Amino acid sequence: MKVVLRNPRREVEVKGRRRVKDVLAELSIIPESVLVIRGDELVTADQVVGDDDVIELRPVMSGGSR
Amino acid sequence: MKCRKCGEPAAIELRRHNAAFCAPDFQEFFKKQVREAIRKHRMFEPGEQILVAVSGGKDSLALWDVLIDDGYRTSGLYLDLGIFDYSVESKAKCETFAAARGVPLIVSRVEEEVGAPVPVIQSVTRRPPCSGCGLSKRYLMNRVALEGGFPVVATGHNLDDEAATLFGSVMHWQMDALPRQSPALASTHPKLVRRVKPLYRLSERETAAYTIMRKIDYIVEECPFAKGATSIAHKEILTRMEEASPGAKHNFLFGFLEKARPAFEKAEGVTLNECARCGQVTTGTLCAFCKLSDQVKRSR
């Protein structure tokens, strides 16, 4: 599957069907720090994604002077 | 994973609430949290004109969306910080949002008000960029509100922002900052408007989810100056704690607000004066904004 990462925007390829939480673990991403988007819908960590999927890992942290 | 309310497939899991929600039920949960914040801290009076400070990011646009939807009379305030493409793009997000909903958007430019944009202020003051930026934002929000007759400014500060600020204050035992940290700051002077944070009960993951579900186009890119900011480092630490122990951030912030904050409130307040130059409120003779503006002008 194609995994889109942000800040800066880049793409990585992850092979094989697996749960979202396993994809995050493989990429060493803390689940609390992102939302996972497929199409224009959010997907939860227990959902299975496959080779044909494109998912975006949207970071949720913003900062600096607020 | 199923929605706690309707049993349909869930769109988001909220570990700190030991719950999951589908998109419609999550949005209802989100709005309820905002309403609870407003009710609990009496943030708004009926019919009041609210100035919503918007940055083009997820939090402030989510806040503005909920307030408009709930029938509040609002105007947006966008402060153009002059931070290269980041400011151009974030301003466009605010303009698109306001135009689509037919609500007014006020734009104030830091370059005009201070004499230079944030990147120049940083090089003149040789302080972290967030320092001059934060000072300018707080000052301008208050002044624009006063000039426009708004009794209250609402900002998009969320649970993570508040927990990170508290963490920073505690790390340095900033005894003056601790009593000032609150979801609602009353007006303590005729020239200081009330400041409220209706999203303080919601995490930034939740505000991001809300904007995505509502299809609100916000700026995902970070401010180029935020990289390396102490507040981000504190957020990362707290997020790791949250991952290990869901609810950690909530307990840290809410425990402070409910139990510890009263102990830090000073018996007697500071004396507030009006700045000799601009007339805005300060504890000294000349306010920090006018001093910053002087420093910028001297250097140019």
C-alpha cells in the first residue's frame, strides 16, 4: 500500500495486508500522534488495509506560539 | 471497532474515554464538549459579539465552525504574521472558510502594526520567534477586539496546548503564570477583553478528526518557526505519556484546574496601568508591544 506522510509530504510503500496499528508500528509512529485517513474517511487502528489502499497519516500536533 | 452510541463501524477511537464513535456521533460528542466548556465557565453572554482568533489551522477553524453552527454571532480575526508562504496559505484558508459561511473576517497585519513581520522581529530581538509572535498576537487580539466593540476573544487552544503550557510552567515553577492559566480569563481592566478557550476539553487529535469529518480545509503544514519550539518538545513528551497511559494529559490539566490552581492564585493582584504610548494595558509605564515596536524601528 501507499502511505502518505506529512510535514514534509512524502510517500512510502508498505507491502502486505495488515492492521493499521501494525503499519504504524512498522513505521515507528505513535498512534496518538496521527489520524489515519483512507479516501476522505478516518480509519481506526484495528482496521485492515491492503496493497491497493492509499492511506494518509495526518499528524495532529501543532505548536509554537499559540 | 463499533460506535459506542449506534453500533455502526467506528471512525475514531478515544482511548481516554474508553470509547469509539462513528463520524456523526463523534461530531455530536465534540459539540457537547464545547457546549460544556462554555456553560461551565460562563464564556459568553446571550447575544454577545464574539471575536474568534483564527490561524487557518484545525483548532481555530473547528472552533469557529461549532460557534457558527450553534448560532453565536461571530467575526473572525486573522493576524497576518508575514511568515512567508505559510502566512499566505493560512490566510487563504481563513478567507475561504469565512466566504463559504458568509461570516466577517478581520485581517490585521503584524508588519503594519509592529513595523516588521515576525521573521524580522526575530532577527532584531534575537529571541525565539515564538516570543515576539506570541506577544504581538496577544496584544493585537485585545486591541482589535476593543476597537471593534467585542467584549470577548475566543481562541482555539485545545487540551494538548493547555497541558503543554502547564507542563512548561511547572518545569520552571513560573508562579506568576500558573494562576493565569485558565479556560476563561475575566476582564480585569476596562481595556482588557475577556479571553476564552472553548476547546480546552478536546485533544488536538479530536479537533483534527472534527475538521476532517466536517471537510474543513485547514493548513496541515506547520509554521516553519515551530520546529524546535519548546512547546512542541513538551507536547511530544506528553503524547508519549498519553500513549502509555490514556487520560494522562486530561488528568494533568483537569487536576490542576480543579485542585491545584486555587492554591496558586495570588492574594493580591498586580497593578494595571495604561501604556504611556498606546493606552493599552500594562504593568509598567510602556507596554511590551511598544517596546518591541521601538526595538524594531531602531534597527531599520
